[in-house]
Amino acid sequence: MKNGWRLSELAAAVGGRVRGDPDRVLTGIATLDGAGPDDLSFLTNPRYRQAADASRAGAILVGPGSELSGKDLLEAAEPYVALAEILERMHPEPTPVPGVSPDARIGAGVSVGRDVAVGPFAVVADGSTLGDGAVIGPGCVVGQGSEIGPRTRLHARVVLYPGTSVGARCIIHAGVVLGGDGFGFATSRGVHRKVPQIGRLVVEDDVEIGANTTIDRASIGETRVGAGTKIDNLVMIAHGVVIGPGGLLAAQSGIAGSTQIGRHAMFAGQSGAAGHLKIGHRVIVGAKTAVLADVEDGSYVTGIPAVDHRSWKRSQAVFRELPDLRARVRQLERRIAELESKSGGES
Amino acid sequence: MKNGWRLSELAAAVGGRVRGDPDRVLTGIATLDGAGPDDLSFLTNPRYRQAADASRAGAILVGPGSELSGKDLLEAAEPYVALAEILERMHPEPTPVPGVSPDARIGAGVSVGRDVAVGPFAVVADGSTLGDGAVIGPGCVVGQGSEIGPRTRLHARVVLYPGTSVGARCIIHAGVVLGGDGFGFATSRGVHRKVPQIGRLVVEDDVEIGANTTIDRASIGETRVGAGTKIDNLVMIAHGVVIGPGGLLAAQSGIAGSTQIGRHAMFAGQSGAAGHLKIGHRVIVGAKTAVLADVEDGSYVTGIPAVDHRSWKRSQAVFRELPDLRARVRQLERRIAELESKSGGES
Amino acid sequence: MKNGWRLSELAAAVGGRVRGDPDRVLTGIATLDGAGPDDLSFLTNPRYRQAADASRAGAILVGPGSELSGKDLLEAAEPYVALAEILERMHPEPTPVPGVSPDARIGAGVSVGRDVAVGPFAVVADGSTLGDGAVIGPGCVVGQGSEIGPRTRLHARVVLYPGTSVGARCIIHAGVVLGGDGFGFATSRGVHRKVPQIGRLVVEDDVEIGANTTIDRASIGETRVGAGTKIDNLVMIAHGVVIGPGGLLAAQSGIAGSTQIGRHAMFAGQSGAAGHLKIGHRVIVGAKTAVLADVEDGSYVTGIPAVDHRSWKRSQAVFRELPDLRARVRQLERRIAELESKSGGES
């Protein structure tokens, strides 16, 4: 059992440097408000500068050149990355004990790797593959012929429809539904006829998917979530969507069918994109934005419908003063009528 | 085992006609990009015309009068309907083997029809009815006194609160919660007192409900989802809502309490309606729209709040040029001041 | 078995008064449309005045001073509160029979209170506490070291991540996920590195949480949902959020990380707040609104971004007539050019 970490030790671990007492011993990490003299805290968002000044923390992790007088500081080039590293060190994630629960049901021809853990009341259907070190939480349902990559973890009650493929080192949170039927109907004379959804869903390596999110399989072909993409809770990704590697999709965002998204795109909370669009690399989509047309690489768009963010902001500024603008137009109409009557009188 | 289908055979099956080689043999269906010479592909959305020209598909399913030179074509009056028919033929949905899993728990007085399948760890509470051919997926919980119609399928982990009624041939996807308590509270002196929700939820025949969608039962009386209505993932339908037959609700849309929606209405993604409204037949609600007032039959509305779509579009066009409009008003003010000073000088 | 209630008896129970026949016997409660001569109905929303006139109800519950001729009335100062009381009396909620299902799995060192009910296929992990009268529905997963307060009910398939604390008399609906990992990543050179989420989630007493809602635990410290808060379906509350007592969050609303919300705040459907904000006491956030900045106590805000509601409404009114406003500006430009040319001609 480790009792604490010296500040110099933490600095070495994250490639940072100490400003203050290198021998200060820290036993935990806490928020600026909650920290005591044995805790390391952190200032990674300038909004909390005042809280940092007032904090009782033993030491504070900061970015380059941060000025916090009277504190022992751990300065790191990328303080939020350093925080992640220190948290991993101080709070290593407990891993479930390997083994298949006697209360789980494993189908015929399932390939179970080494050190796999399967929780109670999980169902793994015929012909599935569980990679080495995979963790299948309690109550999960893994459909026939699915693949779970090495060291991937499904938390409780995740459902995979048949034929779904999840890569290595993924984290799939509770309640997620992967590979469900896409929303495809051919309407004729008022009847919505189901278009069979025969495609599949591929989730690449190192993807994290938040609680109760749903990602449908393709109608035909593949829905694909690129490597390293991180998806928040209650997100909806429709059939046939392709998301490039490194994407970030915040909570309650939604991508409609067949839309293709480039690398390292970012969707903020409650934003969405219509179907059949091409959204470029490194695109940023603001909160509650609705993307209704293609978006070029590197764009930052907001609004309903989405336009260039600065342009939207300028329009939005005028929106607030619209009543005033209308009053000014009325006033102009009065003044010009006055001038016209004078001018008419003169002619 | 079928090895392939001749193009003429598929054309006959869907009431279409062949333009090209009727004897071409196709073994599968693929997207325009993914198809090879043995695949049928399809062009049902004009956006993909270029992909169709470049496709290596053996044959392409198209609408009337489509011109794609150098390809064998299957022309159908309603190509998307034809696609549904061909997919059903080529990829018949595997049906679960009938039988009640020994790991399922069936309550007292449950009526189990012929050829019913109940998966492991499903719970069917006392007094429920499972129609002929019904499928209850693994981990489902069917509350007391519920009814599941013939040939209806609950995928994994669906929950029905007690007394919920689901019609025939419905498809309920994983994680759906039907008949939960409505959000009803009587607030008095800052305390939100729960209003007991004693109504129920009726889902009529041929309804499909997407993953993790929730539909609450009525406070008093019924919530009702009309026959043939199709609902996407993560949709919320509140207590007391009535949706007419043939509705379409896209992902993440939401309908607040007691709102009544006519036949064949369509809600696009992330749209919503406030409570206690009347929304007419065949109404179309655009993406991210917020309906805050009654809507007449046949309307197409968009915006927050929703207005006639064309009207919204015209306003939206001016929204984009608001900074310019404001500048023009400023310029007018300067010019008129100039004229006024001249005019004043003259008087 | 009770056969009915005299109107005078119901009036006494809710502190109301009878206007009409005190001896009328009522056997149930129904909506205005659905009620017959043996039913009590209610008029708590003036929208339904016409339906009340036409109702066949035996008696109608109304607010003070309501005029409905030819009806027996039960007048109450707070009719919606009275409705809640009468519903509780006429339809007492059936409580599950206490007892732990033989198909549930209870871990080591779990403290199980008196009269606890645990359903089949539920998993309660090591070191958890179930208070007296707690109900754990079928298929629930209660993570290690969690606490469930007395008389709290988890409906089917609720998941608690380890260390989650839920207070007394809470109602947690099916599919809810509590205490999941927050969405925290430190991005460096295009790689999103997971920031370990070591905090926890505390849900205070008398909270109700709707189906498939997700509330994440804090990155460090606590996410906290204040006593008496009521949360609808498909709501997302991110890591580190603090909601004061008495909050109301309607369906599909979302609160981003670390935002703090005061007492008795109300979020309407599909609204949201960005992260790291302070939102005051008694704030009302309109439907589909996006709060992107701090909000003062008592404010009513709407729009994207949120502004004072009246101000938004005034701008919105002009938005609708923007095409007309632009036309008027054009007309002014023509008229002024005319005047200028005259004026120039005169000089």
C-alpha cells in the first residue's frame, strides 16, 4: 500500500517541473474547493483561477507560466494530460477477476480468449469471439457471431445485435445498444414497409461509448466508428454513418443515416447532422447546431441551420437588437415621408 | 441453398422491368461503392448519381426513366419499395427457435401462445399474454398483466411496465421502456408531489420502436401509438400522447404530455412538440423544430418556434444578412440626416 | 374492497368543498372525455374547459371560483394537488412482496434492510447497502459499495456504477444508468487520453428519475442531485454537475460538466446548459433553449443562446417579419436616392 507521492516524484512521472517544495507529500487528488493540505489539486481551466487562490490544496498542477503565489506548483506543458497520468497512477482502475460466471450463458462455438471475465446473467450467443482480457458485464447480450476485441470492456447491460464487431481496448458503457436496425422504411400508399437492415456495425480500436447511446448497423454495408473516437451518453448514430478516427461526440448529439464524418471532428452537446452529408476533417460543430449541408475541412459551424460560426455570431448579435432595428426603420419611414412632403411641396 | 437470382427473376418479383441483360445472375446486394459484378446495387437517391456511374455493380435498381449508360438496370416504379422486397427475398430474417428458455421466469397465469420464444433471463410477470409466434428477447421484463400480440418481437432487454399492451407484428428494439410513469407532479410550497400515473400504454399493430426509446403510460386514460407507426432510437413520448396511424418519428424527437398527433405525421430528428397540442394529419415537422402551438392538417413547419416552412426559410435567409441590413439602416440614417440638414437650411 | 367514495368524503380528504350533491358516489377517476356518471374527472388546465362542459363525468374537481353549470363540483384550493391525493387514495400503488429472489445474486458483505425486495436476475455487488423497504427490480445491477436508501425503488434494469449513493424514497425508472464515467479526455497530438473518473454520484432523498436517463459520477469529487428533484426520461446530467433541491428537468434536457444549478430551477424539454456555468435559484429555462452563460436567480430564459425570455420573444416577433423589414429598407433606399437626386439637382 502506497502512502503518498512526493511532488518531485509526480513531476518526474509526467515530465513536469516543481515550483516550490519538491518533498511535499501528497496522498490524493481533489478539486480546488475540496482539497486539503495532503491533496494535489489542479488549475486547467482559467475560470477557476479564484478558486485556486483560495484553495487549501497542498500543491496545484498548473500549465506553463501560471502565477499562483504562495503555493507549491507542479508545472506541466499539458496539465490536463498530466492530470490524466497522475490519476491513473494514484487510482488504478480495478479490473474484474477473470472467469465466466456460472450464471452466464455462453453459446456454441464461442471463442473465449485468455483472462476473459463474463458477469452473471450475460448471454454470449453462438459463434462469437471474446478477445484476451475482454470483460463482459452483468446482463450483457452479445448477439450471434459478434466480435469483442482484446481488453475491451462492456459494462453492465450492453446489447450487441448479431454480427457486430468491436475492436481492442474499447470501453462500452451500461445500456449501450450496438448494431440495432437502422430506421429505413419504403413508404407506398401510406404504408411504411420495413427495409431489411442487412449491414453491420464496426467499432474500431480504443473507442469509448457513453451510457445508453445507440449506434445502428448499416442498411447494406457498414456503419463504422473510427479508432480513438469518444462518444458521450445518449448519442444516436444512424445506419451507414462513417466517423473518421479521433472523433468526439458530446452527449445527446445525433448523426443521421449515411453521413460521413472526417478525422478528428467534434460535435458539441445536443448537436446533430442530417443524413447523406459529407462533413470534413477537424470540423467543429457547436452546441445545439443542426448541420444540414456538407461542411468543409477545418470549419467551425453553429446555428440552425449551421453556418460559419463567426458569421452566425454576427447575425445573432443583430437578432438581439431586432426590435430596435425595426423601430429605427419606422423612424426612417417617418422622416423620409416628411422630407418627401416638403420636397413635393417645393416642386 | 440458393446460388443466385437472375435479373429477370428479380424484376418479375417486384413488378419491374429489365433494361439490359435479363440473364445476368446476382448473388447479393451491395452499396454502389461496395458492389462487385455479382451484386445488385441501387440508385434511390439522386445524390449518388456519380457513384452509380462509377459503380462496378453487376446491375443497378433504378426508378422510372433513369439514364445510366452501360449498365444492366432493373427499373421499378417505386425503387425503394422494390429494394425492400428484394432484400427480404435475398436475406430472410432468421427467426428464433420457439421455446421458453429454462433460464426465463414465467409468472402465474401467463397465457403463452403457440411457437413463442422466450430468451434467457427474461421475466414475464403474472397474468400476461404472449400471442402466437411472439419473441421475448433475453433479459426482457414484461410487467404484470401485459399483452404482447402475435408475431411481435421484443429484442433484448426491453421493459414493459404492468398493464402495457403491444399489438401484432410489432418490433421493439433493445433497451426500449414502454409504459413507464409519466412526468406528473403537483407543486405546492416548493414540494413536487407525485401524481400517480394510473393510465396505460397501448401500442397498436405493426409498430416499430427503436433502441432505448421511452414511451410513458397515461396519467389517466391511455397513451396510444397508432398502427403502422415507426419510431426511431432515443425518442421520448410522454404520458397521454396519442399518435395516429402511420406516423414516423425520427431519432431523438420528443412529444410532450397529452399532445394529439393525426395520421401520417412526420417528425424529423431532434424535433419536439410541447404538451396539450393538436397536430394535424400529414403534418411534417423539420429537424430540430420546436412545435409550440397547434398545427393544421398538411402543414410543413420548421423553426423554434415552428412556423410555416417557407416563411421560416425566408426569414432565415435574411437572418444571415442581418449585419449587412443593420449597416444599411445606419447608412440610411446618415443620408437622411444629411438631407434633413439641407432641407432645414432651405426652409 | 371499497366500492366507491362519496363526493363529500373526497372533499374532506383533500380539504375542499362540494358544490352540488355531497352524496354522489364515485367509483373511479377518468379524463373529461372518458368519464362516465360514476367517475370523478378534473379541470386543472383551462384549455380543457370545453371538454369539461361536454363531459359525462359524475363530478368534476375544479379550482376556486370555477363556473361549470349543471355539474357536481369538488372545489379545491390547489386542484392538481387534490387530484394527486385522490389518485393515491383510489389507486394505492401495489408494493412488491418483500424477499430476495433466488435468481438474484447478492455479493459479500451486502447489508440488506428489513422488508427489502430484490427481483430475479438482479446483481447487488459486494459491500452495498439496501435500506429498509428498498425495492430492487428485475435485472438491476448495483455496483460495489453502493447505497440505496430506505423505501427507494429501482425499477427494472437500473444500473448503478460502484460507489453510487441514492437516498431515501427515490424512484428510479427502468433503464436508468447512475454513476457512469464522465466524458473527460485530455487531447494531445490528436489522441484523446481518458481522464480517470474517480469521483462519485450522490442522489439525495425523494428524487425521481425517468426511464433511460443517465447521470455520470464526478471526475473528482461529487455529482449531486438535490433532494426532491424530479427528472424526466432520457435526460443527461454530466460529471460534476450539482443540482439544488427541488429541481425539475423535463425530457431530453441535458446539463454539461461541472455546471451548478440552484434550488427549484426548471429545465423544459430538450433544453440544455453548457459546462462550468452557475445557474441561479428558481431559474426557468424554456424548451429547446441552450444556456451558454451564467444565469441569475429568478430568470426566465429562452433561445439559442439563452437570453431573457421577453427579450427573446420580442426579437422572435421581428424575425418572422424579416423579409418585410428588408423590403422596407430597400424601399427606403430607393426613396432616399430619389430625394438625393432632387436635392442634388437643386444645389
